[in-house]
Amino acid sequence: MEHSLAAITEAWGQWLRQQLPAQTWAQKGVQIHIKGHTGSALAFAMEAVASQSQKPQLMVAQDREEAAYLFNDLQALVGNQAVFFPESYRRAYDVEETDNGNIMLRTEALNLIGQGKAFIMVSYPEALSEKVLAPQTLKSSRHTLRLGDPLDMDFLTDLLIEFDFEREDFVYEPGQFALRGGLMDVFSYAMDQPVRIEFDGDSIGSLRTFDPESQLSTGSLSQADLVPSIERKLEHESRIGLIDFFPVAPLLWTFSTEALEEKLNSRFAEAQERFDTLDGPVKRQQPDQLYLSAEAW
């Protein structure tokens, strides 16, 4: 099976190099149309492009289901180089309907963009409609732990409370932390597993990820990023479209520009309708500050 997979990816790579030289991907404004692909062929094409270009790629699927299928195919081909960017699953202006799992995936994806590595991001119109924090705002809201760094447990506890983390007996979802003797467990929104911090006096003695169900360690880390919920803690910060978050313009894949713009406008109109019905003393940001219209796209 692995041999066959390698043969297929190599065949795609050879075909792509014959059709399009590597310098094609460095040019601006180039539009390429691919037709006739079926099944997992699109994932192989994207992997072939990734092998030629160091630019990040952004695939905008037609809907969440199609994005999930494509993401699974890409994971089999490029592993952790594929990343999923979902919507936060909230109704406009209702932060109680956010989904912690999706917020975590969005935060992980934004962290990956900030590292400047080549990767393939898969998303869909509803997810792109929600603007994201500017890079400098996200960076200032992150605290990085490094093995051996001096750190006081009381300081870290105060920081997590400031980040709106909740103290629990055991952590099981993002936004929680727990204390037990000289250990602290923290489930950051920037990680897919919680991290166990062991203190050695007033410094970090070890950083380990662990399974929240079994409580068993799954790996050692040299550093870990602690990030709060970017949808709740930072809901009043200024935001930008996902494309503008990239330090280098990504290679953009779309199935239909017209369908993408139609869905963006639909979500924007929904947000505007909800905003017009809001009342009360709480000041809310305008729809164009939180959501992306087709015109802005």
C-alpha cells in the first residue's frame, strides 16, 4: 500500500513538472484551471504542488463536508503539513454558541501561519467569513513556556486566570488548568492535547503532553504556547480577513469563486440582521469588523 502511494505521488510530481515549471508558483496573478479530477486526485495534485513550492496553500472547499474529506486525504499524503481551519460554529453575536474544539483548530492554524512554514490549509466559505485577530494581537496574547526557563507557579496561575482559564480538578477541554503539588496541567487553545508542567524549584523542569482520559504522558516538549480563547477573551479586538493574516500570500485553490462570494454575502447579511436586533448596554462591533463580505474578499 505504501509503495503504491509513493508511486502515485511520484507520478503526479513528474506530470506536474512537465506541465508547469517550478518558477510558475513564484509568479503573481497566475491562474491555473484543473478539470477532470475525481476521487482523491485533487489531494495528489496539491501534494505535488507542495513538493515544488515552499509557499503555503489555502484550499477553499465548497462546504465543510467536502473540506473534511479533502483534509483526510491530505493527511494521508503530507501528515502534519495539512491543517484544518473550521468556523467557530457560533451564531453571529452569540459567543455562547462557540465550539471549543473548533476554536482550538482555528488557533492552531493561526499559530502555524505565524511560524512561516510551508503547509496546506483546508477551509470553506463559512469559516473564512469570520475574521481573525491581527498577527501582532495574537502574538501579544500568547505566553510561551520553554524548558528550563525561570517561572513562578503563582505568576503562571495569575496569568491563566487573566487569560480566562478555569481552574478544575482535572483538565479535559481547552481553557482549563489544574494544580497538584509541584505539577500544573494546562489545556491551551493552541494545542490538541493538554500539557503537564513540572516545576524544578522556580524553573520549568519538564513539559509533557498527556491524554486527558488516561492521564498518561504522550510526549515531551521543549516549549509550549499558552493561548486563551481568541473568540471570548479577545472578542473586542480588531480583526482582519484570513488571507491578510498570511505574511506571504498563499497559493489559493477554489472550486467556484462565484459560490464562495455568494456564501460570504449570505453570512454577512445574517450577521447584519442579527446586529440590527441587538439592544442593551453592551457595545458590539459592527458586522464589517467581525465578518468578511464578498466585496472585502
